[in-house]
Amino acid sequence: MAADEYTKALDKAVSDLEERVRNRYLLSAEIAGLRETVRVLSNLVKMTPERLKQVAQLLAMVDYATPNLTDAIRSLLISHHLLGTNEWMIVEHTDCGMLTFTDADLVQRLEKRTGTAVHSPSHFHAFQDLESNVRRQIQKIRAHPWVPQEIRLRGFIYDVRTGKLNEVRA
């Protein structure tokens, strides 16, 4: 696929995702697929800083808070080994709901509300510090045996109030 085709595909995926956000179709079955498409394509397309901020903000809006990296690593490996991407970015955002609770508190609340204890999920991947979590995600990705060491991997925090994208030094 040529660079301009990737750009067109990204524009279409972003447009579709924005439409679902505007119309509040956030529980649509396709939202996860569109979100992942935008993430993968954004790694393939050279973007202006303004476009990068727009895409990061959109992804932050629909982020369904899954810091478990299984699906992300799968997509990153496909992106590199099949599509040739050589730079990856982790973008988290301020005011993230995952900062507002602990796993133990949520399990306790759910058990109290439902009257039932369950085995899974027992870990919701809540965290208390964005920068530390970005660094932890970078370490997890770097530790995967199929991730080449030459991949440029950077972490960022998107400030939802100011629109500023701040790099986190690993």
C-alpha cells in the first residue's frame, strides 16, 4: 500500500470513529476494530503535530481502558513484521479513569454490589501514576521476545485539557 493510501485509510477510519463518538455509538461492536485500525495506521502515516494531537485525543476519548498489552502487542508485531513500521508510540491521557480506583477496591465494590465473588477478572490494571505506567508499558513491550531492539519506542501523555502531548523519557 502506498503512503497516500495509508493516509486515506487513516482519514476514513478517523472520520468513522469521530462519527461514532459524536453519535455516542461507543458500545458499537465495530468501535474496537476502528480504534485499533486508527492506532495501527497512525504508526504508518507521517502526521503533523496537529494531526497527531487530533488522533491522540480521539483515541483517548474512546479508550476503553485496557492497559493489558496482549492486543496491543499483537497489533504492534503485525505492524512491524508485516507492514514494516519501525517506530511505535504509547499514548496515555490525563484524567484517565484508571487512576480513580485500585483493583482491590473495585473487586470489593463489585462483590458487594453483586453478592458474588469471581475468579476473573481479578486484576483490572488500575494505576496511580501516568508516567510510571507509560514506562511500565514500554518495559513490557521491550521485554517481548518478538519485539526487535531496533524498534524506536516512545511514550507520551496527552493532556486532555491543553491538547499538549508530553513525551515521557523511559
